[in-house]
Amino acid sequence: MTGLVLFFGMAGIVVASSLAMLFSRDFVRSVLFLLLSLGTFAGLYALLDATFLALLQLFLYAGGVTVVLVFVVMLTHPRVGDFRSLLQRQTAYATLAVIAVSVPLLDSLLRLAATLPAAGAAATTSDLARALVGTYAAPFELSSVVLLAALVGAVYLAREAE
């Protein structure tokens, strides 16, 4: 029973911090809400006994990506007069980009879900490594390209605002 309460509590924190990140007008606060969301995801993974994924989430995403985003924000000094006008002209392009990335990613996730063992079977770290480096190497690398594109886009937006 306590596991269920913890799960829904953490899920609520993830949803609340994600919404706060999206609607925050300050870039630094947005990054801090992102850190809270990613850290809580690591807690969810730990709650589900996926220790490897929890540590990966903490080290790579909550640690590495967030630190890079903080440096991008701090070094570029983004000054945006009207946040709504900055994003308004990019809405159509962003929608197309989300669709173009989501469809193959969703397909890859559904294929991966079909090959994973049942919930009762224990998967080892070597099974996960074989799946990521073998069969699903392309989607794994595609996700790193998407993260790189997001960082380059953040730098571009910050430079354009100056």
C-alpha cells in the first residue's frame, strides 16, 4: 500500500514540476523544475526496482543535461521581452518537428516493449545493454541527436533574443 502511495505521490510531483517548467517565464526556474522532474523520475525507477535506470537517470539527465542547460542559460544571458511573441512564430515548425520525431520514436518504443520480458521475469543489465547497443542502437543514438538539437536550439534562441 505504501508503494502505491509513493508511486502516485512521485507521479504527482513529476506532473506538477513538468507543468511548472512549461509555464515558467524564467529560464533558470524552468531548468530547476526540469531537475526536480528528472530527479523524481529517478525515484520512480528506483521504486520499480530498476536501479540501473534510476542511476542512469540521475547521472545523465538530472546531472549532466541539467548542468549543461544551466551553463547555456547562464553564459548566453537570454533576454526575452515578450515570451509569447518569441514562441508564436515557431509553433507550426515545433508541431511538425514533434510529429516527425514522435512517430518513429513511438514505433521503436512499441517494438522494444514487445521484446521485453514479462513483468515477473528479471532482466539483467547485460540484457539491457544488448538491446541498446544491438537491436535498438539507432533509436538510442537518435535520442542523443534530439538532445543535442534541443541544446543547439536553446543557444540559438538565446542569441537571437540579444
